[in-house]
Amino acid sequence: MSEAARELSGQGSVDGDLTERLLAFGRALRSEGLPIGTGNILQFSRAATLLGPADFYWAGRATLVVRQEEIPVYDRVFYRFWGGDFGTPVQTTYDVEVIRAIAEDPEETGDEEEQRESSPDATQASRLELLREKSFSELTPDELAELASLMARVRMSIPTRRSRRRRPARGGDPDLRRTIRRSFRTGGEPVERSWRDRRRRKRRVVLILDVSGSMASYSRGLALFAHAVLRSDTRWEAFCFGTRLTRVTKALATADPDAALQRVAEEVWDWDGGTRIGDSLKRFLDRFGHSGMARGAIVVICSDGLEVGEPAVLDEQMGRLCRLAHRVIWLNPLKAQAGYQPLARGMQAALPHVDVFASAHNLASLEALADELAAV
């Protein structure tokens, strides 16, 4: 044990209680659902040593918060423990040498039992991080099953649109009917004027997945992604195509990912077959797109672009789709490869009509897509 840590353990001042307060802070975050272990508290202490008391809030936020949705939880617990006005980072007074002693001496951050309890969490976190970065083409069946539970946590922040339905609002267009009805209370004088505005609702998402032979290494992972996405909104749709188009929305409408994939495999007859992207898009637009499914929607096409049909057909259909949809997103797993160039005839025909061209080779790339949609 370091000399500073020995002094710390024998102090009865506020500095002497800092170790317990840090541990209690970590336990409180863990009870709120954040994956906090002893190692995280050590990182927090090291960061606080480097940044100083003025940045104590930011030291914890940088080391203890992983996802954006965890920030409100962290803020609530932080201000409960360390004081200050909620929403304003607080400068906490403490001895930097005491914090450094805690950071350099893990023995002072808890007993052996708590450290053993935190070790599996750290191992599990590392495994999940590796799973997020691992390509779909390299995953084992067991890892794919584990990946399905991770995909269920991905939240798609979809842009909204104004619907035709209206609702009462503080501003917008005058609501004459409600204004006149309220005027009866004041002898016919329209003292209280009412307003209304259009409701806003999420745009529809349409997934079109390439399940041809050239996409065999990625098809199952992308199908799991479609299953997770469709459970977010019942209005969203999914299709698969190889040489023909198959609607798989109902097949994916089950809670069990394995059962959903089994049902999709039974309905898609051309799985691991050829690739006719242009013909499949034409069928989608003729039968579903112009009837309203693609109008104002976000259409996500997952394909490597290795078209065996005529590129002119794909060019024409992508133009039709671009004029109908709000956004056209093309996800190509090959884009993650070093030195990749979209030289395939299908990709060259499609790219002029694409709003977002990104990769979809692992879970991390799909999470990046969700963040990009949130910024639209």
C-alpha cells in the first residue's frame, strides 16, 4: 500500500471518507442500471487526478458513461452525491493527492469480494465490445444468437413528418370551431382564441435486404437487424430479394429471433441465389412503393451491388425510388474493406441516387447508422 493511501486510511476528515464516497457513488450508479465496477471507479479517480477539481463532473462523465441515454442517470446520481445545481457541472473540493492515492492503490477502493464481483462485469463488457466490432461474416452461430440480444437494444431515432391530422396547440393555424365554442362562456366575445397544428409522427422505415449468394456471409446478421428494427414500430416493413422480391414483414413479427429467421428462410425461395437488384426494386415500386409505402419513407437497401441484370434498369428504378422516398440509404458490407472502391456496375448505377452510403458489416456500423439517422 502506498504511503499516501496509508495516511488516507487513518484520516477521519472529509478526505478520509472520500474513498467510501467514491465506492458509494459507484454502487448508486450500478443500482440505477449503469455497468459500473471497481475498475471504472479507478479510471474515474485517475481522470480526476489529471483534470483537477474543476472538471470533476466531466472526469466521471467521460469514464463512467458509455451511452447517451445514460447521461440523465449519471447527472441525477452525481448531483445527489456531490451537490451543486442540477444541469451545471459542479467544482468539487478535494485533495488531488488523496484521489491519486486511491487511483494508484486498488486495495483502498473496496474489499476483495467486491472486486471479484466487478471482474465478470469487466470481462463481459470486453466480450460485448469485441462482438460489436466483429464482422458478421466471422461470427459463429452462438455469437449470432448473442448478437440478437444486443441488436434489440439499438434504438433508431427516425426523423418525423407532419401528418394530416391536427391537434390543439399554442400556435399555428386558428381553430375557429373551438374558438367559437369557447366564446359562449364570454357572451359571444372570442376572448380565448384557440389554435391547432399538425401532428408529427415518425417516418416509415422500409428495409430491403439482399440475400443472394454473394451476401451469404452477412445475410443472417442483417436479417437479425431487420427483426430488431421492425419491433420498434408496427408500420415499418422489410423485404428480401435475390432474383425476386419477397415481403417478410409478417415472418419477422415474432419475439424469438431464431423463429423469425426460420420463417423467413421458409418464405424466401431464392436465398443464396442470384442477384437482380433492378428487377426487385421495380417490383417493389410497382406493387408497394407508389401505393404509399415508399412515399416520404426512409428506404434502407442492404446489398453489395453485384448486379447480374442490366445496370440501366437499376438506374431507372433508383431514380423512381429517390423521387418517392425521404431518404435512400445504401448499406454495403464490402465498404468496410481496406481499399474498397464501388466499381461494380450495380453500385455505379445506384450511387447517384443514394443519400447515405455506408457499411453494414458489424453491429457497430449499424449503431453508427442509427446515430446518423438521429442527426437527419
